[in-house]
Amino acid sequence: MPIASDYHMHTPLCQHATGPVEAYVEHAIELGLTEIGFACHNPLPNGRGARERMREEELEFYVRTITELQFRYRGKIEVLLGLEMDYVPALTDYLRVQTTRYPWDYIIGSVHYLDADCTLLAWSRALPFDAEEQYTRYYRLVAELARSGLADFIAHLDVPKRSGRWPGPHGLAELQCALDAVRQADVALEVNTSGYRHRELPEPQPYPALPVVEEALRRGIKLVANSDAHQPEQVGLNFSGIETALRQRGCRELARFYQRKREMQPL
Ligand code: ZN
Ligand code: FE
Ligand code: FE
Ligand code: ZN
């Protein structure tokens, strides 16, 4: 079966995605997807990362908007309610409340920031430390996120490569530890196709890169393919290409989510 779902789509509420939510749904229907989910960037307290996420007061509206879409498109396509949650170690109590307070179908766990104040983006080209520390900090946070139990799957695993810097031996070892933690916590892993539109990468590739996908499969980690669409036309981006790549690597099933439960569907 071709990839039937896309669980990582944004809305203009995060201030860096464009297009009405209906246009995302319509594009998904055109592509023949049977299930989609919105997962916009979660609010954080005290103005952290405020320019790239919805505000606390908008969360209610977000939930209502997606729930209304669910009803409006009933019978045409399944619309799920998700959230892309930034993992910030100091905020786990806050995040635990946020992730249990609404009827989420799934929580995407992301590490976007390498510091407690959420000012150092993981893929920034201007970090105050070298690539080894960048990747080490990043993968340690990913491992912590996996162990926290807050998320159903981990987003764009090797996203620091967007900085144009590459890990050395320490960073690569931390990646292995992160994969171990993901496996041990039985959290699923996203194969994110937004790397096929990010021009700053040396060549089009998913997050994580295909060799890392292979390692995840070898460990028995469950996968889910997503586009991370920030515009309607990005929904389902390169799904046929990634389907072929996954099949070639022996992947025969992908994860589905509903009311925070996971099940596997054949690929
Ligand atoms: Zn975004
Ligand atoms: Fe993200
Ligand atoms: Fe996203
Ligand atoms: Zn994302």
C-alpha cells in the first residue's frame, strides 16, 4: 500500500506557515491520502520561542479549528488532532499538563533548541560552540525526550545538519545513543520529507538521512512518514520517493496514531 497518511502539517497560527487549513486538507485529498493530522508548534511559557509558535490563548482555538475540520471532511478524509511539542527539560511539568489536557491523537516530540531559554536553534549557523557540541547537546536532548514519555514519535531526527555543519565521532556516538533510547522507550521515529525542499542541504534527503533510517529499521524502531508541510502544496511531499526508499530497505509497515494509541499498517 502506498503511504496513506501525513501527520505533520502546520497552520498559520505558528506564524511561519501559510495557507488556510482547508487548502492543506484539499491537497491531501487530491493526493489520495486517507488520513492526515495537523501538528502545529505548541505554546511555551514566558515568551520562549514566541515568534515561531502559537500563543497560549490560541491553543483552544487551534483545537476547535481542527475538530471542526474533522467533522467537515468526514467521509472524505480522516483529520487528526496532533501537536508538535518542543522538548525543553526545564518545562516537563508544563508540557505534561499541555499534552494531557486536550484530546490529542498524537504528540510529535521535537528538539528545536539547544538551550533552556530557547534562543539557540539546533540548525543555526551561528552557534557559540562547535559542531561536536551542537550535535552532542542535540542528541542528548533527543534521548531525554524519548525517555520522557511525552511524545508518540520523534520529529526530524538529524535536523542539525541544516546548519551545514556535520558531526564528528562524538556527535555520531550520541546519535547511536539517541537511537537506542528511542528503541528502548518504544517511541516511533518520523521520516520527514521536508529535507527534499530545504536548499541548504548538500543534496535532497529526508530527516533522518537514509543510512540512519536503515539503522532505525535494524533496531526495530517503528517509522512514520511525514511532510512537515508549512504550505498546502508541501503536503505529502515526495511520498512516492520515500515509499520506494523505505521498501528497498525492508520496511513493510508504518505507524498510525489515534487517541494516542499506535498501530501498524502495511506499507
Ligand atoms: Zn515550523
Ligand atoms: Fe520541527
Ligand atoms: Fe513541524
Ligand atoms: Zn517541524
